[in-house]
Amino acid sequence: MRHHLIVLVSKFPPSSRMHLQQPWRPSTRDFFNYNRLVMLNRLGDPWIPGLQVFALGKERLLGVENTILVTGGAGFIGSNFILGWMEREDGRVVNLDKLTYAGNPRNLQRVFSNPRYTFVKGDIGDRKLVAESLLTHKPRAVLHFAAESHVDRSILGPDDFVRTNVHGTFSLLEEARAYWLKLNASDQESFRFLQVSTDEVYGSLGAHDSAFTELTAYAPNSPYSASKAAADHLVRAYHHTYQLPTLTTNCSNNYGPFQFPEKLIPLMILNARSGKPLPIYGDGKNLRDWLYVGDHCEALRTVLAGGQPGSTYNVGGWNEKTNLEIVETICSLLDEFCPKDPVVPHRNLINFVTDRPGHDRRYAIDARKIERDLQWHPRETFESGIRKTIFWCLENDEWTKEVTSGAYRQWMETQYAARDTRARAI
Ligand code: NAD
Ligand code: TYD
């Protein structure tokens, strides 16, 4: 077993408190004897030649466990990912989540008492906690879902978006890099940092533009997408500069179980069932590509297993639909499943309201790279996925009741009360 040699490099003479040894320069034999020499100055920067070097001591190289660290695992996609992962894969899952309004530990009830699952409540921006979690659990990969994720909230209050999505991701990257530097060579090679991102970073397409590819230049338009774009750039830089083995996925709009009912699909299902207006922004002709969350989770497992470090992969469902088409589909399915709801046909509830400021007109994903290189394909069509989603909502109205408590009602009032509504039958 070879050892890890930690070396402190400093411009300054060692203080007695630091127990430094003699000024020291590594010899060829040292390089041979030690698997890797880590040379850092006090700020954690790499060694700069010409400075005095002081050996601090020897430390065994860390070996990873068959564990993954998931951030934001109590949110919509993260909880679907953890549940799917624990059914299919071995090893442990550590979920680091701050439990904001969007995080709900109940999503993970099925795995609570499973010894393979550990929950850590905390902020990705808390570097001490992140460092401790990494060193304690020794994950072989970090899957980074944690984010503020709702465009409308980012318009009303962008601060949290910059704090979590930009600064939080930076903190996580820094701690992941420090941890990664402590790993033995083969674990360093197989370690992955997977950044879960969005197609919104590419900006808005015109009606006849080709779909976004991995080479499309970033042009984010909302505070949300700008904060995700900034995070993606940091991830890219950490690969380019420090060789941290990163992967980035840019996925289109997800829908499915456990989605917080402030996003289009669960909001429309909830309002339609209770006879409330279905607020459609602008003319309802904005286009999005929609992917069932289970397909997204499978894409993430696929990229984690086979993705090329430093690469990005677009993930999409080849399902471009206008918002109005989505809402009309939901209404017809609810007419079929819930004919006794307060207002039927449900489409009578459709209400066109003032548009979202800076509302992106169209997103479309070209997912050929992940399909060709990693043989991932979506399993659900929009028709099958939306049926599953509606069934889930009908069977889990307790969940919906729980998440639509006081704070939710306050958000709905702030968000929709100010919008000019123009009720219009269609
Ligand atoms: P979500 O809002 O449902 O969940 C976010 C989770 O992150 C919550 O559990 C929340 O408690 C946690 N969180 C927030 N700030 C945190 C912090 N500072 N520290 C630790 N945890 C924190 O989001 P989602 O829809 O599940 O999205 C997950 C990821 O996928 C996000 O990064 C998002 O940008 C990306 N994404 C989402 C979609 C989509 O359609 N929902 C599409 C593509 C990509
Ligand atoms: P959303 O679910 O917020 O996702 P994103 O903005 O990240 O794409 O919205 C999806 C689309 O639905 C978007 O074009 C905005 C529109 N929308 C409405 O028309 N009404 C609503 O009440 C909401 C929440 C969204």
C-alpha cells in the first residue's frame, strides 16, 4: 500500500503551532514511494515552484465506497432518482438536502428505514458540512440536483437562485475537488461529479430554428436559467482547469410524481380538480419539450455509468407541445377519469393571464448524442407519461394536500393575484 503525502507550501516560515518539519523538496524517490504528492499552500492552491516546501505528514490515500452523494434528493427529480436508484443499483445513497419549500422528506418514505439510505439536512453552501459528508461517506460520485428551480420565483426574488445555484454549486465543486484530490489514483479516475442542468440555459428558439445541440451557445434569459448557466460554466471550468471528472446533462421540462404544484402540469391538475381557474400565460403558444421524470432518471444513470468526463449530454423527449395543448390534454383526461369534478368539462376553467416577463417562446432538444453514444432512449410517450402522472396525482391527494399548506397558498396569491386575467372560453 503506497501512501499519500500531504505537503504544505508556504511563502512564510512555519509557525510552531503548525508542527512543520524541515524545509523539504520531494526527491525522485519520494515520487516513486508515494502514489501522489499533494502540494498545497495555505489557501489550498497548487504548489508554486520556488516556494519553500514543508512536509506535514503522511496520510493513507482514501478509497471510495460504493456510495453516491445526491444533493437536492428530497425535491421532485432527486426523489424520483433516489427511489429508482435504490431499486436498481447496489450501494448506499446519501441525500444532502436543505429542505426548502420544494424539498419533502415524505417523497422518500419508501426508503427511510433502509440502511442503505442516509439523509443529511443541510445547505450545499455549507462547506464544512459538505466536506464532512464527503469524508465520512466516501462517495464514488456526486449527483448535483439541489437548486432553486422555478422560473417565476426567480423573477420575483432572484437572490436565492444566485446563492444556491451559483455560489452553492461553487462551494460543492470546491469541496468535491478537495475530496477528489485525496483519493487514490484509480478512485480518482472513476470518480464523477454530475451536474443536473436544464435546456433553459440555451435561451429561446424561433419557430423554425433547429433544436438545441450540445454545441449551442448559452444564452439564458431568466434569473433561473442564468444562475444554472453560471453553475454549468463553473463545472466546465473545474474539468478544464483541475481535471475534475465532471459530467453535465441539459434536460428539457420534466413531469411526473412528486412535482411541486407550482409548475405547469401539477398546478393545472390540482386546479382543474378543485374547479379553480387554469392560468395560461400570454397566448398559450409557448413551446416546451416534455420528458417523463423516470426517463430523465434513467438518462442520468446512463450518463453516470458511461458518459465521457468533461462532456455534456442533452436529454429530451422529442415531445414539443404548446402550453395550451398540454392543458387541453390534461382537461380531456380529467373529463374521462373525474366526470364528477365541480366543473366539467374542465377546459371551461382555462383562463389566459398576463404573460411571464421575458417568457422564452420555444425550447427544443436534440438528444441524438446521448441516444447514439450511450444508447439511451425515452420509454414514455407524452400520452403514456401524462396518464401515469394523472393517475399518481389522483392516488396521492394526501401528498398534494400536505404540500399545498400555508406557504403554498401565500405563493399562489403573490404570483397570480397581480396577473390580469382575461377569462376566455375556447
Ligand atoms: P425542486 O425544486 O423540486 O427540488 C430542489 C431540491 O433542492 C429541493 O429538495 C430543495 O430542498 C433542495 N435545495 C434547494 N436549495 C438547496 C441548498 N442550498 N442546499 C441543499 N439543498 C437545496 O427541483 P427539481 O425540479 O427536482 O430539479 C432538480 C434539478 O434538475 C435542478 O437542478 C433543476 O435545475 C434541474 N432540472 C429540472 C427540470 C424540471 O423540469 N424540473 C428540468 C431540467 C433540469
Ligand atoms: P414551468 O412549469 O414553470 O416550467 P419552465 O418555465 O421552467 O418551462 O412552465 C412551463 C410553461 O408553462 C412555461 O411556458 C410557462 C407556462 N405556465 C403557464 O402558462 N401558466 C402557469 O401557471 C405556469 C406555472 C406556467
